Amino acid sequence: MIDFRVLPEKASTFAESVDPLYWFLILFVGGFFLVVCAVVLYWGVKYRQRPEEDRPSYHPHAIKLEIAWTVVLVIIALGIFVWGSVLFFRAYDAPDDALEISVMGKQWMWKIRHPNGMRETNELHVPVDTPVRLTMTSQDVIHSFFIPAFRLKQDVLPAKYTTMWFKATKTGEYPLFCAEYCGTEHSTMGGRVFVMEPEAYAAWLRGEGGGEAPDDVLAAGRRLYDRLGCAACHTAGVENRGPLLEGIHGTTVEMTTGETVVVNDEYLRESILNPSYRVVKGYAPLMPSYKNQLEDEELMNLIAYIKSLPKQQVAIAEVK
Ligand code: CUA
């Protein structure tokens, strides 16, 4: 038997909700296509060329009919829009307790790192029934991380973090692709996603599956934090040149422009590479840029360390 599927296997909560919309669109558009074909044929026959005397009478307008079908179609189109938007927002709004995994695309492979520093290439091991959030960036050109079984695809860009999240629903092995043309080996840039029982994933994370030994991300981040002297400015005291970093991740802070920003990985990254672009209110743009001084990976370590800093009993940033 040939294993023929119209759609790939469904293995995430998101797949369950995307497929009905997909089928609705296909059937709706397909149905319309058939109706239009039928009407064209019917009228083609009905109004074929005939002698003058048996031609039907001519109706220039049918206002009620026109209004009716316009209104119905507008309602259906808005319904599809709302349906799609709800799914879109759900796809981008990860739960707070999601497991954080970082993904780096480069010509032509995917490098993945787990929260404890465990790494893998072209393979992604994740626990089943657990929300997982991927923070992704590229070392070179634009790639796109695509897991058909999860119905998720997201561009992976150089010099920027993009994210996506999923909750796998079924253990197993699923294909993973790069879905953005990225050079000669684009077609080979892919791998497999392994959805495992949480205990099996925990064992795998400890290196019991034959993977490489995990690096200590936080220790590496801490070394960078010390080497770069972040604490010299980001500390409470007389100097107080930069906002305190303890507990800052996930908070909302006000900028000098009055704009408010949620401090996430992307904002931390921007603040390290291009600090004067968006400065927290109450501080001067004194910080030098660390562009070209840090590898993407070091940047991820540093951000992971900053995220791990516990909140202290002091005001973080003056949000008035
Ligand atoms: Cu990477 Cu295509």
C-alpha cells in the first residue's frame, strides 16, 4: 500500500485548528468554482443565438438579488478573516511556561540548543503535550523553519529573532524543512523532529541518548556578563547609568520617546547591539554598541543569563 495523504500527519494542537479552516477554504472556493461553471454553461445554452421572436425579455437590474449576494459574501469573507486572525494570534502568543529552545539557521543546517545547553543539528527533540517556544535567528541569509505536521512555518532572519510555539500532541518522528530558498543546498536543509514522552526527553537532555554533552549556557552567559562589565552600569547605586537587569525580562518599560516596550529576547538583543535605538526613560544613551564583538551564540548565552537574573527588591525602571 502506498501511504497517500492529502495533508501531512497532524501532531500539534495548532494542526487541529488549522485544518478545519484549510478545508473550509478549499470546499468554499471549490464549491464556488463549480457553481460558476454550472451557471456559465446553463446560460450559455439558455441564451444561445436564436431568431428574434423567441428571445427572452431583457432585465437590466435585479437590485434585491445583487444586494443579497453582496451582503452574504461580505459576511462570509469577514467570517473567514476573523477565523484566520484568531488562529494567527494564537500561533504567535506562546504560553508563559513554554519550554524555550533556540534555533539557529545557517547555510545549510539547523542548529538547535535546549535550555540546559544540550545541542543538536538538524534534529529537534521535544516533549509531548508541553508548550515549546522556539526563538530563532539566522547566521547568514533568510531561512524558514517549517514543520508540516505541526502546521507551522516561520521565517528565520539574520540580525533578528523570530519566534514560534507549539504543543506536540503525538509522539513520533516528523520531517522538518527549510521553506525559504537560501542557496544551492536549500533542498537538503532539513531534518527531523522527535516528539518524546517527557521522561524520555528528560533522559535525552541529560545526554543519555548519545547526544553531545550539554554546555552550561548560564555559566557561559555569566562569564560574558563579567567580561563585558555589564554590571558596571546596570547596577543600583550612585552611578545608576543603566536600568537594572535583575528581573527585567518580561516587564514592560517606558522609552525616552514615551513608547512602551516589553523586554523580551528581541529587545535585549537590540539593546546590546544597537543600544541607542530605544533607550529606557530616565537614562542617557551612554551604552556602547557590542555589534561585531559577540557571536550569535554568545549573544544567546548572554541573554539567557540576563533572563535568569532574579528580581531584586528594588525598583527596576522608573515608569511614570
Ligand atoms: Cu535554509 Cu532554505
